[in-house]
Amino acid sequence: MAKGASLSGFPEWLPEERFVEQQAMDTLRSVFSLHGFQGIETRAVELGSSLLKKGETSKEIYLLSRLQEVGSENDTPVEDRMGLHFDLTVPLSRYVVEHSGDLVFPFKRWQMQKVWRGERPQEGRFREFTQADIDVVGNGQLPDHYEVELPLIMVEALEALRPLGCPKATVHANNRKLSEGFYRAIGLTDIEGVLRTIDKIDKIGPDEVVRELKETCSANDTQAQACLALAQITATSGRQLRESFDQLCASVEVTAANEHYALAMEGIATLEKIVDGAAAIRPGAVIADLKIARGLDYYTGSVYETFLDGAASLGSICSGGRYDNLATQGSHTYPGVGLSIGLSRLVSHMLHVSGAHANRQSPASVLVAVWDEAHRAQSDAIARALRTRGIATDVAPAAQKIGKQIRHADRLGIPYVWFPAFEGQPEEVKNIVTGEQIEADVASWLPEEQYATQHVVLD
Amino acid sequence: MAKGASLSGFPEWLPEERFVEQQAMDTLRSVFSLHGFQGIETRAVELGSSLLKKGETSKEIYLLSRLQEVGSENDTPVEDRMGLHFDLTVPLSRYVVEHSGDLVFPFKRWQMQKVWRGERPQEGRFREFTQADIDVVGNGQLPDHYEVELPLIMVEALEALRPLGCPKATVHANNRKLSEGFYRAIGLTDIEGVLRTIDKIDKIGPDEVVRELKETCSANDTQAQACLALAQITATSGRQLRESFDQLCASVEVTAANEHYALAMEGIATLEKIVDGAAAIRPGAVIADLKIARGLDYYTGSVYETFLDGAASLGSICSGGRYDNLATQGSHTYPGVGLSIGLSRLVSHMLHVSGAHANRQSPASVLVAVWDEAHRAQSDAIARALRTRGIATDVAPAAQKIGKQIRHADRLGIPYVWFPAFEGQPEEVKNIVTGEQIEADVASWLPEEQYATQHVVLD
């Protein structure tokens, strides 16, 4: 992060860092497009009523008020005020309902935008960051093969970021129906409470989870231990998943006769498809991990979190799931499934742990020297000619001593300095990295390949 | 604009419109990079004290408050609250001061981001829109050749947008020193008042300008008429500019002996350079137009506005100027010059007047058909093979009747439907535009050039 950023939680990159983020965004866009996703952008603001859907007032939202209204903004109820979006899923739902007549369903879209969370400044978390999302939204219904495909596309996208410093990614998948069916089958009813507690397992540890389940979710010790046992199941194949689950059910005497068993089986079936489907194409990329709960309340089926090798402290950098009831129009629903990359956090890791940075600060390959200000037009003409041929070119800011002009190129990382013809001297170009200086013609000269572009390198 | 957008002033595009905006942004980025500009992004929020610099409280700013603070947000003075940036120049100034140690000066940067203006909803103006800016910022001083170069780079950038539906652009340039020197020379002192009135000339007409100058800027009739005469000067060459100006000065008895004449001459000299410099490279692209005043108060030298052929009602779509005192650190200053394209307004014109749109809704060239859900893996494998070769490919959402699958491709504008080998039938691909169907091999087949990419077309 750029040093001295004056507002905590609002990261800003230096130009050579921003270049890495830009390359990452270009790469993601290209993968998403290759899979037929359409790019959209939604407005940064939504009405309070959308942002607070389901009555969640614990959400960390920034509300807006016009400067001219300061002092009277609270005359308007929060539901009718505008706030900055905190993710790209809620806006997508609103967009889909609003433009349903103009979209082709299932609607596959990618979206990369800033989102804002009105966290307390002292928490040291990002309050502004970029998310990169893909979602597929159906009209009325949505086939579950998308629950298999989407995490795989995200793995492919994260693979494509590895040359930019992204470590190997593994998607951990679970299913809300599986969890809910099991919890109900063993007699628990506060499903959201249990999920919320399980979600904290990596933070507070298994003992604390059991304690909290008993204390806040009315679980007895057997139930709490069963929830913990479920959360501790992981599997790399459908068969392994089903075996572990059957074993657990047997140990707590849950059988097919239990009225909630069918719901759990629905979840198992989808999760099996996901794990086996992924294993057939990209072994190890997606595993079943039954502790994955996800904080957001709108998920109704598959849920995903993604972890990077050797970067446990980052937490999940790509999360999502299936949501059947987020977008509705009267009784009509638009079920969706999607995942979201926390791009700012990921880029921060790429920059500061993997050491990704631009090989040079300026996109220019050439700096044209200026002998004196009266001859600046000559240097400008050379720059124009090189640019016409696609060679990014800058011109020295001032006709200083040539040593100073070369130093300027060097500070920007520009590899070539071009010397216009002058007092009988021919046109020449100097590679200031190797020191080689040759006669050159603007109409045909090309930079050597390794000096031709601004690109990302790792330390 | 997407129909039914539910918040006035917050434009949202449909996917095939957003594609045009995205292409425009890619094009601008590529032109700016070719000239050696570095891309940065600044946070969306600034402190009230930055946004309200110079005490301008008339600015249309959105302030933020955390949901948790509603009711107590006004305990904090506006200067210490966060607000959304209303342009990209104020954030650049703050960024440059904050990171001066990490930047190479003169710092050439491009930046494309959303900005927000807390306008009244009923005014029907954009309250959220994208700007595309270039600026050069010096450390302590900045050579004035950048005042010649920057408008020319913007003309080149706008030229590059013409295949996307942008009309021919002309930059109209003026100089604050010229105006101020002249106003003072004829005895006026409320320089900002006069500039503000002159700025309205196209809206309210010359008679009203004269009336207002007399009423609100303490001008007598001779002075008001002289201001109007100055505003009516245009020139396509330095010589023409100086002749018109000399003539006007003679008519109001302003001579070199006047203590303010030198300031006006400084402005004339820079403006001459701009007009002649531009004429030498791109005749007609930049003209002197002495009615250009610019609303923002931070300009100190050159000011620019840009108009499109046949789109007078759009107003200026690319404006800017030189600002010597915006970024300061103690007594140290970072003078800059820059221009900003009002990209949302321009894209709106490209879409709705020039009829620009994506040739198809989906980026995919191919939709792979699915014979039945049990064989989806076969279709997925074909899609993967095509994508590996860079061919954007989608797979049918459901194993419906083939006619329905073809209709799905058609609605998305996907030109090819791929039929996997099935019951002894070989692999085939059908161009659903021409109806041609051929045997094909995923390892070698290529779409015909005209069907190969999603791109922008004009109606």
C-alpha cells in the first residue's frame, strides 16, 4: 500500500502497484469473457431498503447525504435514503429484476467494482475495496450444474493470476441444505445461530464452538458434538463424502426415516456433483469442507470459500454460493449462484508477499531527448512517429543536460533514450540498461523484446 | 440508458451498452499509455476539508455517515467528515502531495473513475458518472509546453473513439491570465464574478451577459461591452489572436503602459503557443476562444473546453486547464495541467445518437449444444478445448430440444452452435446466421473472421 495513506481502511496503490491490479483485472475479464460472461457495472448506490433487506441493521453501510441537507438528512427514513453498496450481489439482484425484459436468461455476468463497508476505522480492515464477481441468474429456475461450473471457473481465473503472484487456490464447498437438514435431524432449530457459530471455528477453535452452541443455540452436549463432527468432515470425492456423512448419521442415530434427512440428502447430492465434477477436470481444485458456513444470510444451497496455499491468514479470498430468494418480483424469483473475489486483499498479497510489481514505472519504452527548447518540435515529431508504430514514447520534460535527461528515463524505468539528429550527428538510440548505442530510423527501429513492454515481475 | 433505472441521475447500461463503454475505456487507456502516462486510482472519498478547499460550500457533495452513527453524524464538523469526490483533480492533488517521495516528476498520470455530484434529483443531470482524466504535475515548476501537448493528446484520444461513435472534437482554449489582465486593465476588480458571468454566455446570450456584468460586477457599459468583445474573439492562429486582441485593446485604450497589460500578454503568449503548436500537427483541432471561462476556481492559466461536431447540446465533453496552487505542501507547490473527459455523457451520446452497440450480447462465438444432461460432460469438454485455443465459448444451459438451444444462441447473438458427436453422427458446427453446417474438429476449427469477436458496431 502507498505509504502515508491518510484514511485508514482506504487502500491506495502507487502507480507500479496499481499496474499489477490493472493487469489482474484484465486477466480476470479475459477468463470470464472466454466463458461467455457479460460485463456490467451497477451504480455505487442502492436504496436503504435494498441494502437492509431482511431487516439486518447490523450491516456496515455508508449512507449518503447531500451537503446542502446536512442537519435535516434524518428526516428521511433510512429505507428511503441512498447508501453505498457493500457487495455486488445485492445490486445484481436489483439490476436483474429491473432489466429482466432486456436480458437473456440464464444471465451470466461478470462485474468488477469498488464496494464499501462502514466498518469502524480502528479495526484495520478495508472500508473500500474492489470485488470481482461472476454470477449466473436464472429466470424462475436455475440448473444446478452451474453450482459445479462456477467454482471451477474461479479456480481457472485464479490460476491465470499465478504469474502475477497469486498462490495456488483451493475452493472449499459445502451446502446449506446439508447443514440445515442435519441440524434439524438431530433436533436443533436455531439454524442461523448454529451456522453463525460454526462459521467462527477457525477463529475461536472447536472447544469454544461447542461451548457457544450449548450456550446460545440451545444445543445439548451430544448435539453440539455432532455439529462439530459434521464441521470436521472434509472429502475429495463424492464417495468419501457420503461415507463420512453416513458414518456420522449412524453414530447419532439419524436415519432415512427422519423427516429432515431428505433435505440433507439434497445437499449431499449437489455437493457430490461439485466435488466429483471438479475432480474429473481439475483434481484437488475443489474439496468438500463441511465447516464452510458463510456469513451472509441469503445463501440457500451451495456455499464456497477459497483459500490460497501458504496464505491462511488471508482467510477466504473468493466466496459465494447459491441464493434462491434474493431477487424477486412479486411471486416470481430469479435464483442465482455466484462467487466473488476480494480483489484488493488478493492484490495486496500479490504485491507485498509475492513481491509483484511493474518492471518499470512508465509504460513508455523510449524517452526522446531534447537538445534545446527551440528544437522540441523535432523531438515531438520523433515521438509521434514511434507512437504511430505502437511504441509507447515519452519526451524529456526539459532540455536539461543529457545526463539529467538520461537520469529521468532511468528513474521512470524507461529503457531507451532517443537522440534526435543534431549538428551533423545521425539519429541514435541508447539502451541505458546495457549502454549500447546505435544509429536508428524511427520508421523501422524496434525495441528488443525484453525491453518492449511494461509488465509484471515478481521479486 | 437502461430503461426503468430507478434512481434518477444514476445511469446504468445494459450489457451491450456497457460493452461500448468498456471498449471506450480500453481505447483511452491505450492512447494515454502510448504517451507515457501512468494509471492510478484514488479512493472514492476525501475529507470534507479537501473537498471544500477555498471555502466553496456551494459544491454539490455527498457526505458519508456510517449506519451505526445515524443521528450523531453532525457532531463531527463537515471538514472532518468523509465525502465522495466530485472530480479526479482534487484527489490527484492530495495523492501527489501524499506520495511525492515515490513519484517521478513531472508526474504524468491517467485516471478513469466514477465521481459523484450531490445535485438535486429533479435537475435531470448525472449524479454519478465516469471521468477519464490526464494530468501532468510538476514539482515546484512545470514547463508550459504541457499546456500545448495535453489538449492534443485528448484530441488524439477522442479521434481514437470515432469508430465507437464519437463525433469530431475541437478543443477551445483560453487563458485566465489573459482574461484577468484585460479585465483589470479596463478597471474591473471582481475577476471571479466576471468569469462566472462570461461562462454563462452560451446559456443566457450576450445581452444578458452585459446586463449581469453591470448589475453584479460593478461594470459600466463600456467595460461590460469590452468584456463581451473579448469573449467574442476566436482565432485559429497566434497571429490572428494577437491582431484581434491588439485591436480590442486599442479600441478601449489599453496600452503596454497599463500595469496589467503584462499579465494579459503572458496569457496571450501561452495561448499563441497552444494554437500554433496544434495547427502545426493537427490543423483545426485546437482553437483560441476567449469566452471559455470554466466554472472551477482552481485554474490559473490555460483553460480548455471541447465540443463535438453536431452535438452542441452536449456542451463541453472534455475540459480542464492549468492549476498552479491546488497541491501545496507548506510553501512548496505542485503546479499541474490536465483535462477530463465526461465519459458517461460521451458514451450516452455514442449509444443513443450514434447508435453504437455491441454486435452481440454474449462475448461467446460458440454455444455447445447438449444432447441430454447425462452427456453434459462431453459438451463441457468441447467448450474447454475451444477456450484453450482462445475461442470464447458457452454451453447450452439445459438439454432442451435443439431448436430451443439454437434460439438461445440466437438471442445472445452467438453465431455458431456446436453439435457434439452423437449416435454415430460426427462433430459438427453450424453458423446460425448463414445456416451453413460443417464437420469440425475442436483442435483446429476457427470461426470466420467476421464472426470471431464481440465488437462495437454503429447503427
